[in-house]
Amino acid sequence: MPRRRFVATAITGVAALAVAGLPSLARAAEVQVHATLGRAQIDVGQSVYLQVEVSTEGQSIPSPRFVGLDEVAVSSRGTSSGMSVEYSNGRSVRRSTKTFTYVLTPRAAGEHPIKVEVEIAGQVYRPATTPTLLATGEDYEPELEHDKASDAPTSPDAEVIVWPVVDKATAYVGEQIIYELEIYERARGNLTIAAAPTFKDFWSEDLQTAQQQQQQRRNTEQRLVGGVPYRVHETMRRALFPQKAGTLTIGGPEVQLQELTGPFFGGSGPPQTFMGRGLAIEVQPLPTEGRPKGFRANSVGQFRITAEVDRAQLTQGEAVRLSLRISGTGNIALIELPEPPSLAGLRSYEPKPETPKFELGKAKLQGSRVYTMLVISDEAGELEIPAFELPYFDPDAGEYKVAQSKPIKLVVEANPDAAPAPEPTSKRDDGGERGDDELLAPAIASDTLPRVTPRERRLTSKRWWVGSLAAPAVLGLGWLGAKLRERFGPDDDARARNQELARRRALLNEANAAVDSGEGFYPNLAALLQAAAVQRAGSEGVGLTRERLMKLLDKRGVAAEEVTQLRELLDACDAARFGAGSGDVAQRREHLERARALLGRRTWRRA
């Protein structure tokens, strides 16, 4: 009898498991994915269509994702949707179908499995069979062109010629280089840029306004290449600023042509792909001879500096707004204000930078950036704001120069009620700095103070009992309000800290991902360290120069060892970005681990 009972129980359990598993099997059958290649074999550089069809029972269909297609360029060519109703087991089933069309262009020879995944409701679906694309021919490796500044194509060997040019093949670190992309075409079809050029180790700024870009898309001119007429489109114009010395490369762009055929000029077949050449720029480090004190690495170009105040006459203790404008040709986005001169009888707050303004549409990148600061008059009389000096390197002249603003005279009227100028922080007998509370004089006692007649007592026995009985209710309401505010009310400080920590984590992840390649590693690491230092220093650290930021961190109680580590890491970032190279993988990994160890300490986790 027990044996029969055991067998019956087992059969019942298996049946229950089978019934429970049926819904999941049914759900799996609801989603179907099919992937179809237009051709299974093409040459490297040619293109083929891929269609991915996804069918579900009324669920939303996201775009597929591709896995492991590092050697195949994928570009989307649109989608189409459909719907059908099927009858199964006495019920109607509504199915939604979405077809995604892609163009695949292999860049390396060999077999390339096209692995497609679609995630719906948290579950990943794949085609029953994985199509494989066989690419024949030689791998595509763009040949770098040296000393090819401002040249033009000479051979009409293709229907489309992708022709990038630069205005110079050698430059200094930080010097402006003009990059232009021209497309020569003599075929009838639609041109699209499938892959933009890459500007690794360059700071890039667009030189065209949106209106100019639209106008250039409409305008074309004809030129002869080997006696053959071509229509020429200028599709890109950018200012590049090399961030380190050495041989820097600009990756070649990729353009696709969809030919127009048939009586209604409709396109048929996959587009043709045309590769542009890569360019090599020889970048020289900035000379050390004759480098003036206070020179900043991004001050390369031709610059001017002007100064003005909102008024020249004021009363002692009042402040004027000083505006310093740096303008000229160069990398205005990264230009920095020089160290301010000493101000006799005046004191100032840290300057605040405004957003740089670019003058687009010109031959080179030009613009200006304004810094504003408050200057307070501590003394009366005729005072002077001395000239500000901006050292810069002029690449055309090949030498360092110094731009100067004009001194500004201030007439300050005496004010006997003005607060005295703050004295420098004094030292205590034990060697530490005195705090603000120690600078206050003690209260002076006197027996000549006026006598005050006592007033009638406000706290009576009745009021005391009423307050005692009401206190628990008031405290309860206060506690409830605090909890509600904690639960539902906004916490701006916590939100700001969380946003800053999220930004720091993102920069750390980007730097970690760039350790092997080096692309963008040091800019991300420098931004991470700078953000952490400003957050550790507090609101006063915003806009400070590096030296002043280090002093403020020391004042905030940051250990001297940690300040030294931070300074060394920032100097290493500058040396890699503006010096002779970015080092090797081992050096980048060491710098990342040192930064991670520093910022992982408890004192650096909160502002």
C-alpha cells in the first residue's frame, strides 16, 4: 500500500510540473526570429542585405542586437511592420511581425557568423539557424598618407572618390589643423556617410553653422579629375587640435552609394561602399626654450586679452565687477585665465568663466571667452588694477609671446564706516592656524550697564500644564512630518551628491575601458580626479586653478600625502595629453589603480 501511494504521488507531481511548464513553453513558442542574408559570399569592402524578421503574439518588438561583429560594419536601412490573425484550438491568435533591414560590410576576410539576439519581456530569443557571411579578398587596412596636405585626386578610377584633406601635415601640440572631407561622384544615386572619420588624440570643433551645412548639401561644383567631370560635395569641415606629440592618425571615412535604377529611379540591391584614406600628422612638442612663466599648454594660437570694469568710481568697501576677455584664433574652449597680479589696496574673488563663444563660418576657429571676478576696495584713494598677462605660443612665428591687458584706474572715496581689511591668518602658539572664533574679542564686563526693570512672568502654572499636555502631540506631528519629508520630500544635497558620484563612476568606467587602447584614457582620468578634488574642497573649489585647489585641499585637512598623490596623477595626465606620448598599457593601468586607491579612501567618498 505505501508503495502504491508513493507511485501515485510521484505521478501526480510529475503531471503538475508538466502542467506548470506548459505556459513557459507556450510563451517561448510565441516569439519567432528569422535572419536571412541576401548573399552568403562577397568580397571585403562590398555590402550585402540582412533581414531580421521577429514575430510575436501582440508584444512590442525592440530592435535586434548583434554579437561579436567586430570585423563587420552594420548600418540600418529601416523597418516594416505587419499584423495577422490566426485560428488555433478554437481561439484567434493575433500576431505582430516586424522586419528589420540592415546593410553588412565586412572589413576582414574569413567567415563571420551573424549572431542576432532579440530581448522581449526579459527573455533573449535567437534564430533557429545562424547565417554565416563569407568574405573573400584582402583585409581592409587604410593606408596612411603622409605629407598630403591640401592635395587633390588625380585618377578617375572610381565612381565615388572619398577625399579628406588637411591644411598642414606637420604641427605643434595644440596647434589648429583644418580638416575637410570632400566627396567626388559621377554616379546617379544617394550618398550617405556610413562611418565618420576618427579623430583619436585630437580635440575637435565644427567650423560650420547648421545653415552652412544645409547649404553645402544642396550646392555642388564640378571639377575635372584626369579629364573626367565629377560633382564635388564638401560634407565636413572641422578644426583639430592635437593633444600629444608623435605621429597621430585620422581614421578614413566610409561612404555608401545607393544607385538609382529603373523607370522610377528606385534603388535595387545593396549599396556600394567606398573607403576614404587615413591621414598621418607629425606633431612636434612645444619648445622648452623661451617658455615664459605661467604658460598653459592650451594657449597655442594668436590671442588678445582685454579688461574692463562696470564702474571706475566707488566708495571704500564696495566692489566692482572686472571682466577679462580672451579672444583670438585657437582652442578657445580650453583656454585658461592666467594667474592674477597682486592687487594693492584691493582684494578679489576667484574668477568665474562664461561659456566660450565661437565665430563659425571662418577659415579657422576663432572666438572669445570671458572671465568675471569681483574686486573689493579695502583702501581709499586712487587704486590700480594692474595689467593681466597671457603667455601663449604662436605656431606661425614659432615663438612664445605675451598678451597684456591695460591697467585700470579706480577712484575710491573714503568711507569711515567701512569694515577694515581682513588680516592674514595668524598662527597660534602651538603652530596651528587660528580659526574665525579665535579672532573675536572677548566680551567686556562693566558695572555701568543700564538697569532693566523685570517684566511680569509669562510662564504661569496654567500655561505650563497646557504646554506639558500639548508637547507630546506637537512632537508626534513633528516626527510624522519629518518622516513624510524623508520619505517623499526632495533632498537636493543627496541628489547632487548622487549625481556627482554617478558622474565619477561613469568617468572611472570610461577610463577603465580605455586602458588597453589608450583612446580617451587620460582625459577621462583627469576629469575624474578634478571632479573628485572639487567635490572634496567644497563650493569654494569651483573654478580654482590647480595650485589654488591644492592649497584649498590642504586647508580642508586633506593629508599632505594624498595631495601629493593627486598632484602627481594630474601631472601625469597632462604629460600624456600634451607631452611626447600616452605611455604603454602598464603605465595606464598603474595610474588607474593609483587613482582608484586614492578615491576609494573614506575621506574622498563624500564632499
